[in-house]
Amino acid sequence: MIDGRLIKGIGGLYSVATPRGTYTCGARGVFRIKDTTPLIGDYVSVEIIDETQRAGRIARIKPRRSELARPRVANIDCAVIVFSIVEPPINLELLDRLLLLTAEQDLRAVICINKTDLLPHGGSALSDITAVYAGAGYEVLCVSAAEGSGIEELRRAVSRPADNPGAGATSVLAGPSGVGKSSIVNKILRRDKMEIGGLSLKIGRGKHTTRHAELIEIYENDGRASGSYIVDSPGFTSLDISHIPHEKLARLVKEFGGFEGMCRFKDCRHLSEPGCAVRAEVGRAIDAGRYERYVNMVPTAFGR
Ligand SMILES: Nc1nc2c(ncn2[C@@H]2O[C@H](COP(=O)(O)OP(=O)(O)OP(=O)(O)O)[C@@H](O)[C@H]2O)c(=O)[nH]1
Ligand SMILES: [Mg+2]
Ligand SMILES: [Zn+2]
């Protein structure tokens, strides 16, 4: 037996990185019976079948400290939510849903806005969006994978958990197809590891180039392993958050937190309840667009 980390899984075959190299593994039937599937990021024990072929079988999955639903990855510290400011344009509804999902998992979220090189000079779209989310208390980084700007900051942000600067971290890049996730991963790694796709000319969307999530170790400039990992993942355009109980949603919106205990009702969802301190601040301390998108999410949470 040898312990390792699951870095890739395609068609029931898993790659597990161990101190003795990468093993290609199947999973024991017991997982199918118990209805657990090994996930990218899992810490596992491998039963070796053939040492020379580096073939094994996943015998045990260690308890997960986190599990993100979209993309499905385990044991991550940070979700980098990636959008491009244009081509394709930023989808704020999806951004807000991803922020709720990461908050629900108690994961650190970093908002990364890519393709800043494509903005016409003087355009205010980027600074407006940055101001809203930074103002709400989120970490926002503006980058250009094409020009390399902001990448050093992003590499630093994903390399260590904010609360434990000495330890390595695992961060996943999540967002729609074509926003430049794989381009950013390559810049962070300083090598062309991931395949980059184009945009479909007709609709200006991505071409779903990355097909599988993959966990990759980040190396320092001098070739030393940093102990931090990044996960590239396939793009997606919709996100179901109906599993989050509706009464919990309000507590996951960061800027509502500042008004805790100030509404007339303790369990106020800030919709149409009288004496709502949050609603009184919409258009002032609370961005009207953010509030509106929150309201629109609540019915979905009821399954309507
Ligand atoms: N102008 C510009 N183009 C970029 C930038 N980053 C990525 N692109 C382009 O955007 C397109 C999509 O990039 P990818 O990195 O494949 O996007 P992705 O998010 O990984 O897409 P999926 O794998 O399909 O989810 C490619 O044509 C890239 O060259 C950027 O900073 N500026
Ligand atoms: Mg990709
Ligand atoms: Zn309220």
C-alpha cells in the first residue's frame, strides 16, 4: 500500500501521485456499492498491483475536508472564480451563485477577472464590477493571461491559505468555457501544460476545450515544489444551488453579514419582511444589482 493524491480521473481510471511516482489505478468495487466515487483532490491509499507498470487499485479514500459540487473536487482550500470581462462577457448571476456555493462550503473565494487587455481604454465596466465585489468584502484580482499582468499576484494568492501562510494550498479554477482558465493555469505554471481553446465565432463562447479536472503541482522559479496545487477544470454556464436551504442563503451573502441582528425578525431573509435593515440599505451600502440577483436566486432555492 502507498498513500497519494488523486490528480486525474478519466473513464474509471485514476492517476494517483505518490512519493514513488504516479500510479494508474482502478477503484475497488466497494466504492460502487457504497456509492462513493473517488474525486480529484482525494487523498487515497493505493494497493499496488504491478510495481513496474505503476498499476494499482484505490483501496481507501481518506475523509474529505471539503467537497465542491461544481467542479467536483475534494480537499481544496480556495476557489478562484474566473470570468473574462469581455469575450465572453462576465455573467454576474453565475458569479453570485458560485460565491454562494463556495461560502456554503466555507471555502475562500478569489474573484479573478481575465482578458483585461481587451478592454477599450477608459472603459469603466471593470472598475465598476471590481468596486462592487471588493466593496462587498471579496478578494478581486484583475489579470490578463495574454499579457501576463496580475499573474504574479494570483500565483501568490493561490499558493497559500490566508490563515496559514507557511503551508501549501489547493486552489481550483472555476468558471465558464472560454474565459481563459487554462491560459491562466499555464501562466501560473510558467509552461504550456494545458490545452488552450479558441472561441466560437458565431456565439462568442468557449469551445469546452478542457474536458476533465486535473490537479497540478506548482513549482517555484528555482524548480522546487511549492507544496501548492492548482486544479484546472472544464467550463460550465449554469449552476444549480437548490440544495442550499433557502433560509441559509441570506447568511451566505457576504455584505448582508454586516447587518446581522439589525432586522426586526431574527430569521429575516431580507425579501418583503417589515423592518428589514438590509433592504433599507439597497442602493446605498448594498449594491442594487447584487441584491436583485440575490432575490432572483431565492425562488430557485424553493425549487419553483
Ligand atoms: N485577449 C485575451 N485572450 C485570452 C486571454 N486569456 C485567454 N484568452 C483566449 O481565450 C480563449 C479561451 O482560453 P482557454 O484558456 O482555453 O479558456 P478556458 O477557460 O480554459 O476554456 P474551457 O477549457 O473551454 O473551459 C483562447 O483563445 C485564449 O487565447 C487574455 O488574457 N486575453
Ligand atoms: Mg480550459
Ligand atoms: Zn432583513
